[in-house]
Amino acid sequence: MARVLIVEDNPQNLKLATVILEGAGHSVTPAADAFEAERAIAERVPELIVLDMALPVKDGYTFARELRARPATQRLPILAVSAFAMPGDAERARAAGCDDYLTKPIRRTVLLDHVRSILARTAPAEPFRPRAPSAAGRGGETDGPVAESSTSEGPA
């Protein structure tokens, strides 16, 4: 599963999100603010950031814009989480660089659906891996259906 950095200053919300994501098999790194998140990213870049937008000192909007401005983190998926549900909040989060927006209170199925959706959209393409040659042509079984050849002469 994915390496997820949760940036949340409320200990209860941080614990809830951690329990939900770890329960789904994700590896979680917690951070109480943007500065802790910076240190965590410097150690190991996560595959997804779950970012509270109302952080102390440096809010999530500012932090998301900073991440988007750096080449190393500009494509890092960000799920904005906010207790505010005012019209325009989701658009404001997306304008700051967030990929998706979720309102609190956090519900297990909703959080996991958003995480799955973001990870599916941002997952790198599978590298091309040629298949091993089949036994076809060597007198053995084939890997799949074989077209029958026509024995009639001319068009049918």
C-alpha cells in the first residue's frame, strides 16, 4: 500500500486518520504542522499527503502552494481536509494545488474512497514488461487462443 503523510494539528483527528489508513494497509507518518511535514518529506517523500487546511503558523493552502512550487514535490498528490464546508472552499484548496477535498468529520469509507481515487489517478504507469516467449511454434501449448486458418481457396 502507500506511504501517507498526515499533516494534522488536532491529536484526535490525527489518530483517527492514522487508524483508518493503517487499518487499510497504508504506512502513515504523522506531522502536527507544516514544519514537521517538511522534515518528514526531506527524510522520505510520501506517495500521498493528507493535509489539514487550518494548520497553525503556516496553513495548508500556503504549504500546498509551496509543495507545488518545488520540482521534487510538485506532482505529489495532496488530499485537503477541512472542517470548513463553505461554498468555494474546495475550489480554493484545488487552486492552492490540492488534488481533492474532504470535509470533516472524517468518515472511514469516505476517507478511504478519496485516498484510493487519488492514488489510482496519480499512480505511475506500469513499466512495459515483455512476456516470455510462448511455447507456440515449438510444438507446445500456446498462451492464448489461436486463430484457425482457412483451408478454402479464395474469399469466403
